[in-house]
Amino acid sequence: MEISLSVNGREIARDVEPQELLLDFLRDSLGLTGAKRSCDVQVCGACTVLVDGLPVSSCCLLVAQAAGSEITTIEGLAEQADFARLEAAFTRHAALQCGFCTPGMLLTVSALLKAGELGSEDAIKQNLSGNLCRCTGYRGIIDAVADLAGVG
Amino acid sequence: MTAVVREPATRAQVGVSRPRRDAREKLRGEAQFVGDMLVPRMLHGRVLRSPIAHGRIAAIDVSSAEKIPGVVCVLTGADLHDIDPYYGHAIKDRPIIAIDKVRFHGEQVAAVAAETPAAAAAAVEAIVVDYEDLPVVADVEAAVEPGSPLVTDRDLVPGLFHGLGELAPREGNVCYRYRLDKGEPEAVFAHADVVVEGEYTFPAVYQYAMETHTVIAQVEGDEITLWANCQHPFLVRAEIADLFGLPVANVRIQVPYLGGGFGSKSYTKMEPLTVALARKAGRPVKIQNRVGESMVTTRRHNMHCRMRTAATADGRLLGREVICLFDTGAYADNGPRVVATAGDAAPGPYRWEAYSVDAACVYTNRAPSGSYRAFGATHLQWIGESQVDEVARRCNLDPLELRRRHLCTPGEEIRAGGKPLDADLVGDVEKVAAAVRWDEPKAPLTGRGVSVGLLAAGAHPVSSAVCRLEADGRVVVLVGTTEMGQGPRTAFAQIAAEELSIDSERVTVRGADTRFTPYDRSTGASRSTTIAGLAVQRAAADIRGQLEQIAGTSEIGSDDYLALMRKHFGFAGGELIGRGEVAPVGTGSYAEGPVFWEVCVGAAEVQVDPETGFVRVLRTATAADVGRAINPQLVERQDEGATLQGIGNALFEEMVYEDGLLMNDTLLDYRVPSFEDLPDQMTCVIVENEDGPGPYGAKGCGEGALAAVPAAIVNALADAGVPMNELPLTPERVWRRIQDLKKEGTWQQ
């Protein structure tokens, strides 16, 4: 089926399979491998991308469902002007280890920062709980996000 | 080769929290993992796995699968007649793909290579297998019953890296046994004032590295190339060469970034099957596991243990007896080493008059078990330390005071013939106790616990490194250590920079590619900073020595390097190559080891809700007794990550089996810790006594907290009134225990 959508500000029209997942489309058709496959069941958040500004698990969304939407992946986020702040905070707090969850984590954080939903440590813990990290123990990520959100 | 180590006062590059060298790539999503890589002409592989726990394969019909458009080939056990298809670094007991029999739910039965993932998936669905059920050895206790069916009838053949002395013949389903004995336990128990005893179980646990096992294999003539997310590329290389009858140098393994390891990617995993499939297809093949597949690729051993501890009326620990059965699943994987390490951890670091430890590695019809961070110690520390606390309770002693009196001190024997204690355990436990406010009053239904243990760390101490000083003054370090999040590239850059008195930003660390990076035994057992780091230090010191030789004086500064190189080479090119090596002292045998004792010291404060059985971890503290922290921030992050995994292991992580079938093979029903499981306070106390064998007195860390935290939580929960002998501490299990205590009249709250 023919669909069109915007990915990182670029308009794309493609013929896709009806059952094709957004994650596979981004990784295999567009070569945007920053979104990672892990749990396949919308638990871990490694495949998170922004669909019209909201964080979505691309492992559980058909690309056809994203037709007409604006998609932002980590590759697009990294080109935005305010990414430097995120990058600096995550680097300063060593808020990453293996880096596999990191792109999804940053996309969720960027969206929720904009929405003002990370205004306290409790809010950070609650609202980021859809993104798992097995390496860091979360402390560094919370510290980085708290810095960005001006918490504490 | 002598390492030139300067005095601490002059150190500018180590002991400093330099930013991670891989931060930019990883934050921008540019870091490449195997799953992100493409190789020309690459096919997609997919595996058909057994739906039953034990059975004979009567027939496999692949004819429909082979006809699906895009399918290049289907591999089964029948394709492996030209090689000896059994591998296993400890015991060669595992076929590359099932031959005649399946021995666990999830075992590889057939593999498809196809042009697209969709064609491969469709072909797997189209393969028809006729199984004849065999009796299932469903759990470890049944496996050791006399007359139990056998999981395998093969004789035990030692693998290339079993490293455990002579293998005894298989006793039924027991493939390996580790014994540790001291004195005469019977006599000690006969005269003890206090004896604490119990039966305990530890569940099967999934490591959940977020990146699943992924391999690309290419076979061209007599050359095999792999892109694999393996922790130990040099050991995998040897096993692949051995399996396919090639010289070691004809097997090349390139390891990009790993998306977590925690032991799950140690030793050989999906590599042999991917090579066999690529060999048949005649084209490169990628196999990327789904989470459910990685759960049956390796896991932590579940375990059953009987333990008793003897003490005097004033709380002096006298003796301990431990009998434990480790469920290694259908194939040994790293089970023998897990069991030996558990055996070493079983007595605990106290001044025993006598002990006996009998730890058995047992085959069952479950998926193979291997390494998971702090293996062995995590299994047994919570049991031993809960008995120490019970001794303290019966003797009316503060558990911290008992440990102050009876813990071993530096230099004391831990295991006959082995390395004496190389850490200040009393100092460590005092620090973590203080961090959870040990002496302050407790709220109702709240308890505090500490735990102390040791983990035999370092594995076999063989590592090498090369440093290249380039003509632009920059340094490249080649070292086989894999970067799986723990940060060796950052730490090694700091070490090399320190030796050469340059900024660590001028050092780049490359690895691992077995064709170009020098040999490093493995990335695990908390060994990289200690052993590979020492090799890096020596390699950098070697360059420094060459520069001094060129200058004819040791009075040179880093500003002189370029001029000295130009003097030596006569033009603006050339490079100085430094070599660093670490080899065992003595025979390097396991009995003489370990390289160092990794400290497993922690404390916890928990609160229990008796209405629901829910346990909340309020505070944790761990001691990162690292000798010398090369990068303190990365040390803290290691302990914090291990603490969260410890909370998961203690409170809710459990692989559930029914008659050999894994029932919870997705993250929907296998829960790992999220942000919301973080304790209110998580403290990592870095202890730097410069008592490690690594560079600047460093020794490894990052695993100990995973053994210490569950034990501290169990002790804290007992302190809150609920002694438990089964993990994980799920609300249901804790609630039932409270009901039992109420019936017994021993519920104190």
C-alpha cells in the first residue's frame, strides 16, 4: 500500500506491506538504526520514536498507522538545536552505559520535558517508567533529567 | 617489561571522572550494534525451536519450507556429518543444532536462511517436525533421584577452556561436582551451642541484556568472519576454529558495541549455528534472537541448597555445611565454573574451624544456564548471611558487631592454597551500615540488614595490549576487551594517558577484532580494568621507555614526543609501538587463584506491608572496594546498575517453568526493574586502599553489589520480622510466610 509520512522533517512516500511495523520501516527501509529492537511488546522503550511529538513504541505500531504523521527519530532529534543540552546533561552524569536504551530514553525525555511532565523526582520516575535501562540503575538518568527540568 | 608507575601525587588522568568516550556516538544513535550492521549479499536467518522439553526427533520435513520464495536453505542436524558438531568450553556436550533428540524447550531444531526476514519466518512456520515425547527431567531435585531419566547418555568430554582440573565421570545427571573441605565439621557441629539450618531455593533468572544475541557469519573458503556481540571473542574464535577444523587465525571475530552483557554473552552462544547456516547457504547470514529466544539461550542457574551453620553461645562462628544443586539445564555451558565459584563463596569470609561444601552441577531438561553477573556469590551469599544473622539473633548480638568480631582480616586465609584476603571487609561493612543509618531507630515494619561476601574474580589472567604512538602525537590503544557499557575504553584511555602524561582525550581505544587486536582472554569476572588495564598500562609504559631511550634521558615531557619521533624516524611519519602483557603468576590454576577477591558488601533498609506482602526497598548501600578508582563516576554507575539488578533478583525476577516448559518468555510476564523500583536512597561507597593487583592498586568491581544487595534485603526483611528461605520475595510468597508466622505465633509486629 502507498503511504506518505514525514521522517525527521523529510517527506517520504513509499509502498509498504500492510503488516510492516514502523520499527522495521525505519531501520530497514530508511536505514535509521537509532531505534532499537528489544522486547517487541511495548515494555522496554528501546524502539521509542516520536509520532507527532509523542513518544510511541515503534515495535507495536504499523507504519500504515503512521501515515500522514510526523516522525522524529534520534537521528532527527540529534540535529535539533536543543539536543546539545540533553547531550551535555547525559554526558555529565554518565547517564548511559551500553547505549542500547539511550536513543529511546532521550526521545521520551525530550517530549516529556516539553510537556512539563518531569517536574519532580517522582514525576521523572513515574513518567519515564516505560523506558527500561538494564545497565545504569537509573540514578544517573534521573540526575541528568532533573538537571534538565530544573528539579531539586 | 617493567611498568613505570609514578607516585599518586602526580596522577592527573586516573582517579578523575572523565566523560565516557562513547557518549556522543551512543547519545546520537550512531553507535553500531551487530543488529545495525549489513554485510554485502547477507541473508536473514531464523531458527525453529523445540516446543517440548525432551523428545526424540522422528522426522523433519523441510520440503515445503524450501519451496517458499526467497528461501536459500534450511539447516538441520543431518547437515553436520562432515564435522564433530559438539562444542562447549567447559564440557563438549552441545550439538550445533539438535541431532536426533531435543533436550529443552527452545532448543534449535532447524534454521532457515532467506533473502528477507519475512521469508525466513514463513519458512520456519512451514517446517514439520514429528517428535516422540521422552520423560522430562523437570527440576534439579528430580534429576538427582536414583533412577531419574538421563538428560544425556554421552560421556563427558572436556572443552577447550574447562580449566577445572580432571573431569570426573558423569554421575547420572551430575556433570560436575566442586568440593571444599576444612577440618572436621561433624565434630564441630556435635559441640556447638547454636546450630542454624535450613533449605533454600533460588530461581532461574534472565540476564536481559537489552540487545539480544545477534551474529553475522560469513564463510569464504577456509576463512570464517563473524560480527558477533560476544563478550569473549578470543575464546569463541578458538571454539569456532575447533568445530570447523580451521587454524585459529582463519577465524576473525569483530565485536562492535554490545547492548549489555552481564554474562549472557560470555563464551559461545549463537555463533556456531550461524556459521553452520552461512556455510550451507554459501552467503553471509545474520541471526538476531528475539527476547524469548535469548531467554532460552542462557540464563542464571536456579538452585536448591541445604545449609547449616554452627556457633558458640557468644556468637563465634565454628562450622558450616553446604549441599547445593545447580540446575545447569540440558547443556553445561558455564555451569561448572558457576558451581566452583559458588563453592568458594559458600563458607563466607569468616574464621571457620571446619566446613564442607558439596556443590553439584546438574543436567535437567531446561534451557542451559551460564554466567550472570556475580554468579555463585549471588546464589549463596543471601543464604549464608541469613544464617549468620540468625546466629546473631539467637546470641543477642548486633549482626554488625558479630561481623566486626569474626570477619577475616587482610592477609587471612580464605581457601587453602588460594589467595589470602586482599580487602578490609570490616571497614567496608561499617561504611555501608552507616550509610543506611544502622544505629538509628526504625519505623514500624521496617528492618535493616547487612551482608558480606567474596567473589572469586579475574578469571584466568591472560591479557595483552598494544599502544601506538602516531606521528601526530595521538595514541591508539588496541585491546580485545569488549565495550558493553561498563566503560573500559574510557578507563583504558585514562590509564594510557596517565603513563604518557598526556590528556586522555588524545587517546583512542579500539577493539575488539581478533585479526588486529592482541589477545585478551575475556571480558567478564570483573577483570578488564585489573588485567587488561594492567596490559594497557604496561604497553603505554613501553612507549614511554622507548621515547626515553631515543632521548637518552628520562627527563622528557610530553611536549618532546613529536620531536623525539622525528629524530628517530627522520621524517614526519612512523609510529612507536608499545606492547603490554599479563600472564599468570605461579601455575595460574584455579586452586591458586583467584586474581583477586571481589568484595560483595552491602546494606539495605526495607519496609514490609503485612496486608499485601509487598516489600519496599527504602535504602541500599554498597561498597565498591576497588583498590583505586580509575574513573569514580563509572565505578558508581557499575554499583548502581548491579544494585538495581540485585533488587530485581531479590524481589521479583523469576523464570517460571511447568514440567520443563518456560511459561513467561516475554517482558510482559518477566518483569525487570524500572525507574519506579529505585530505592529512595542508593549509596555507593568507593573504598580505595590501593590493595588490588591492577594498575595503581586497582581491582575490579561491578558484580559484588549484585550478590550483596539481595542478601542485605533478605536480612533486612528478617529484621522486619519475616525470615525467608526462597527467592524472589514476591508479595504472595512474603504474605504466605507472614500467615505461617501468625499461625506459629512468631509474628512480632
